Amino acid sequence: MTKGLLLSRIGRWGVIGCILLVGVLLARSVSAETPSQVVPLIDSGSEGKRYVARIELHTPEEIEALFGKASQLIEDGEHYSGGEPIAFILHGPEIGIFAKSNFQKYRSLVRQAAELDAFNVIDLKVCEYYLQKLNISPADLPPFVETVPFGPTEKKRLLNQGYVHF
């Protein structure tokens, strides 16, 4: 009976050991595959350029991905040229992310936006027209979120002033 118990323990430890070994080997192979070139988040020839986020899907997932891209500027220690924040003009259902009633659901996204705003990485504005469509009051938005009368017009204005898509 002792031999059976010993073999079953060795068997379990053997499986665990194999799993750990495979994990270590995979981790080493992934870390060994470093790209030959590091692609900057913002073009190095972008001095003097100002950016507006390209929002196409108007989903929380898209906003999260764009905030992640903007967050890399802080984490990588890159400085945004000219200190101008990236303009985020929300004019769709994604505005609901920032409504007080949705705070629990999107808490991490709202906090990330607040941090990016505090570090002057983004400037978040929402469309008043779409706020009305969603029946959201500007008072129900976090203090760092500004409003503009009509989002598409604001985005067009920025692009006409020389902003480029981020």
C-alpha cells in the first residue's frame, strides 16, 4: 500500500513538474522573440502634431483599447509632443460608459480615463446632442468630462485645425 501511495504521489508531482517545465520553456521562447524594431506609439516625426482619437465602433471595448494605447505613453516614458493631450470626442453609445448610473459596471475604464486626463494625456469630450438621445444629464458625468454641442462637428473642426488621427 505504501508503494502505491508513493507512486501516485510521484505521478502527481511528475505531472506538475512537466507542466512547470513546459511553462518555463514557453516563457523563455516568448521572451527570446523580441521584435527587431520597436514601433513607437506616436510617430517620432510627429513633433508639433496634435491628435484626435479615431473612434469607429463606439463600443466600450474600442474605448478601452484606445485608452490602453494612450496609457502606453505614460508607461513607456514617452512624452507627448507639445504637451497637447489626445482629443477624445465621444458621440455615440459609448458616452453611456461615463454616466453615473453605469459607474459600477465601467469603474476601471472611468478611473483610467480620469488618470489619463490628470496626466494630460487625453482630453475627453462628449456630444451634448447624443447625451440628450441617451437621456443623460451633463451633471451625471465625471467632472473631468467636458461637453461639446455636436461631436462630429467638433472632430471635423479639430481635423481642420491640423489634428491627425491617433
